[in-house]
Amino acid sequence: MAREEPLTQVWADLPEGLVGDADCAELLRRLSAHCAGLLGAAAAAVLLADAHHRLRVVADYGDTARLLGPDGPQDACDPYADCYRSGTAETDIALTDPRTAARWPRFTALARDRGHVTAHALPMRLRSRTVGVLALFSGTAAPLGEQAGAFARSLADLLAVTAVQHKSLERSHAERSQLQHALSSRVVIEQAKGMLAERWTTSVDEAFTVFRTYARAHRRRLPDLAREVVDGTLDSGLVMEYFLNRR
């Protein structure tokens, strides 16, 4: 595809009705592939900042694993960290230039080992806020140019919207999981209280007082102890005996 291809064509080639975490991640992957094709790059990656302003790869195309993965130079000393902090694009990074090696030594060595000659780092902006970075790698020394640079910035901003949606979906999924865990814990505790009250012929509140006292004294989590009551692996007689002996 030519670099001048409009953004509307990029959207037209994407699947419709993308919903959910997996679909959003697939959208980001396809967009990163489009970015590479439109800008003449051999590889591309979408890096999104977390709550601690650390960049992590959420989608990629081509060979970026060693450069941007866990073993790559994600250590606040690469063009992507600099781009994110400043909000300014780092384009036409000549990886064969000694000045580049002096500025980003580890990154430059790894990129050259993978056969890359030029790299670009473009800030992904949502309104006035930088939320991540679009990373591009090329095997040629051809400059990006003013027109292609402006187009690349548009693509980066398009990615910003999608990446933030991806992040929001991940957060929503985590919150739902936490809520489900909390509800499950509450249910099993209520079951254990009812079972103990019946065994001890006491009120539910009295049973819970005994149960909670035992859990605290033995540094046990209430949900874990409650599951042992419900599945019969905890001797409830020992719990009551401990409570009576300490009075």
C-alpha cells in the first residue's frame, strides 16, 4: 500500500463489530501491521504506558520481541522512553550513526543485530496527553519525510484511541474478577456461619464471633477457613474448644 493511502482505507480493511478484550487486541495488532505497511517499515509495535508510566507492548508486527520484550532495553534509556517523557517524536533515528549508539547504546546494538537501519518513535496522544508510543523499524535509510511524518502522527493518534480502549477493557475485566472473587468469598463465609450455628446450636452472629476469633488467632483468612468448614476439612469442634479455653 502507498503511504498516501487515507486513514479511512485503514478502517475499511478492519473487521466490523469488534467487542471485548481479545477483539481489541486483534484490532491493535492489525493497525500496527497497517502502520508498518503504510510507512514502509519492516516492523512496528504499540507501546502503552501503565499507571506507573512504564511502557509495555500491547501489539506488534514483525520482529520486535528482543527489542521491546522483557529482554529488550525497556529501561528508561531508549528512544521510546524519551519520546513518551517528552511527547516529541524521535524520527529518522540512524542506527548506524555513532551518535545514536552513544545516546542509546543497548537499544542501538540490538536493533542493528536484527538488521534494522532506521527507527522512529511517535507519541500516541489522546487530546493533550501522551498515552504511549508507536515504534517503527526499517531496513533502509530512507527518511520518513514531512508528508509521511504527518501521516505517521495521525496513525499514532488513531492508535491512541484504540489502545486506551484496550486498557479500559483490561481494567474493567480485572475489576469484574475482583468483584466476583469478593462475592464468592462472602457467599462461602455466610455458608460457614450457618453451618457452624447449626452445629453449635447458637445464633449466626455468635457462631461468626467464634469463627472470626479463631481465624485471627491462627492468622488465617476468613474465606479460606470458611471453605474448610463447608467442605468438611476443618474440625469445627476444635474451633469451639479453642474459643472456650481462651475465655
